[in-house]
Amino acid sequence: MIINNEHIQDSNKSKHKEHSEGFDYLANRLAQKGHDVSKIVSKLSEFQVAIPSWALGAGGTRFGRFSFYGEPSNLEQKIEDVGILHSLTQTAGAVSLHIPWDIPSDYKAIKEKADALHIKFDAVNSNTFQDQKDAKETYKYGSLSNTSKAVREQAIQHNLDVINIGDKLGSKALTVWLADGSCFPGQNNFQTAFQNTQDSLIDIYKGLPDDWKMLVEYKPYEPNFYSTVIQDWGASLMLANGCGDKAYTLVDLGHHLPNSNIEQIVAILQLKGKLGGFHFNDSKYGDDDLTVGSIKPYALFLIFNELVYGMQNNSQNPDLAWMIDASHNVKDPLEDLIQSLEAIQEAYAKALLIDQDALKAAQANNDVVKCQEILQGAYRTDVRPLLEKARLSTGGAISPIDSYRSLNVRGQLIKERGKNTIATGL
Ligand SMILES: [Mn+2]
């Protein structure tokens, strides 16, 4: 299913008046405070977030998976789904593929399909957390860190294959997330596992094209529950530094222990020019993979404050690969992704409202109360009319969720694909 501009404009009709009134009121107030409203709107339009191919179907838990009707069953349909999200929100202009789930059978056709929907191929993700059919070696006890050289070599070759596939599609980054670790004390030698991982990553890094990045993701626990080899940003940064200039740390919001100060991690990595990628989600307890901004929207805003500061001040840090990394157990995946995209834009817009000069002055004067007032003043602003304006200016929906429902997108997808399709994923 492809949503054309006419459909979206039709669905916008009943909302123009309310949007205009809300926008004019907010734009006036912001202009009075010295904000350049059109600049903020164009920054929002430029901000694009990749959709992971594995988030388009229903996610499961250890206990089961409840399928969602009309799921995409092949890469072509996954790209169509991202196209739907992008048409409505105008902020999902990229897809992040997972290999081997998404190996194209016809590269040219897939590229043409993505081009037609204005979708770029963002970072490609390798998978060494599952055994593939016909694989010679097993990853049961780890991949890049494994004590067996043959297993490590298989995992290295897989990552090189992923780079090759991504290169044919125009990707410019490889994301490595390892499930490697141990479930019980004594199972692993920490030093050997870490060194093996470093050596393996260096071998992969050698196969990285010059204009590519390697993004090293970390996670404190799960699926291993005693230790993970790359458990935190420090381990990731050491490994990235051990590889070279094209290797960076990737921060996934859910991959921290409760109450970690993620905004501080983000700030310091940018200072060092080593923040390469970012995965959005939200959580209450662990890596819950919930809708972005659904649990801790203020924390998300504080993180965006640092990201905006970094984008404005840290030219030593590259442009980031932004991606949603979430799972949908009870919601329509596309609706959930629309809500996440909205939450990301909202946090970004609020962070853009922070008066950085005033904040700096208040910090210099140790005026702690003023510092808080500046941050919370921005946070408390209802910026949704700015998001609506940004979407409208490029042909998107004033309310993507309302349009998605009034256009009966899920119903159409079920009609086209049936009720029994199952998307690849976890
Ligand atoms: Mn992730």
C-alpha cells in the first residue's frame, strides 16, 4: 500500500483551522521571546530517524508472540511500511536492515522501491545472537568473543558479508551489537572475552570501506544475565578506540541500568567525538523497548538538550545515525512507531527552545534556580503546533495517527497481505 499526497491532504482538511490557530498563537509567543520559529520548523523537517526493519511486525516476549494482521512478510513490504510512516510523518526517511533477515534478492528493485518512497538505507545490523540454518558453528557461547577461533571467524565473516550487502544498497554504517557474555560466574574469563572481541572487531574494521562507520552498541545484561562482554559505554569506547577513527559508540536508551544518567554519557561521548549512533525507545525496568517518550519524557528531553548542544558545539563529533529500536507487543506497530517519531520530534523541538546563552550565563553565575527555570520553561512549552507545521510544509499529516486511522491503513494492509503474514524479528 502506498499513501499518496492527495489522501493525506484530504485527511488534513478538517484539522487546518485548529492547527493554524494553535500555530499562530505559539509562533507569536516564541517570536516575542526571540526565537526564529521558521528556523526551528525547518530543523524539525530535516531531522530524519531510521525505522528498523524488525519493528514493523509484532514483537514477542520470552513467553510468546501475538501476531498483528497484515504484517510485512518480505523486504519489499517492509520498505512499503516505512514509506507509509514517512508519508504521514515526514520524519522516517530511512530504514535500518537486519542481516540475514533482510537480504535483498533483487538489489536494483529494492533500491528503486526505496528511492520512490524517499527512503535511504541507514546502518546495517549484523546478527550473531542466533544460529542460522546450515551454519557450521554455533553462537550458543558467544560470537566475536568465543573461545573457539572457528566460531570467531564465522562471526567476523558474517559481519564482513553484512558490510558488503549494505554497501550495495548505499548504507554507510555497520552496527555491531553482541549478545556475548556469560550467565554464571566463572563461565567466562573476562579479559580473554574482551580481548577476543577487540581482535575480532579489528578484523571487521579492516573490511570497512573508507566512508563507512562502525557503531559499537553496548548493553549491561540480557540475554546473558551475569555479564556481557560490551556492558557499558566505557567498554564500547575502548573497543571503538582500539579499532580506529571510523569506529564509534552507539547509545541505546534501553541499554542502561535503571536511573543511569544517559544525558551525561551522551555529552561526554560527543565531547570526545565518539558518539556515532543513537537508538530510541523507553523503559520502566530494563530493556523494555517501549514507545519513545511513554515513560520518561523529561529524561528524553534532557538527553536531547545534550544532543542539541553537541550538534551545535562539537564539530569533532560526526552526524549521528538515529534509529528507533522498539518492540510492539500490544499496539499496531505502525501506530506505535508514529507515536515514537512524534515523541522524538517533540523532545527535539523543546530542546531547540532552550536559550543556550542564558543557560550558560546562569551556570557561570551559579544561579541554580535560573538554570532549572530555563530548562523547564522549554520543557513545559506545548510544541506540537511546530511539529504539525513541519509535517505540513513537506506534505505530511497534521495528525499522523488520525490520518492513519481515517485512511484505514491497517485494514488495507490486511486486505493486501492477509491475516497470516509474519514479519521476521524477535
Ligand atoms: Mn539497539
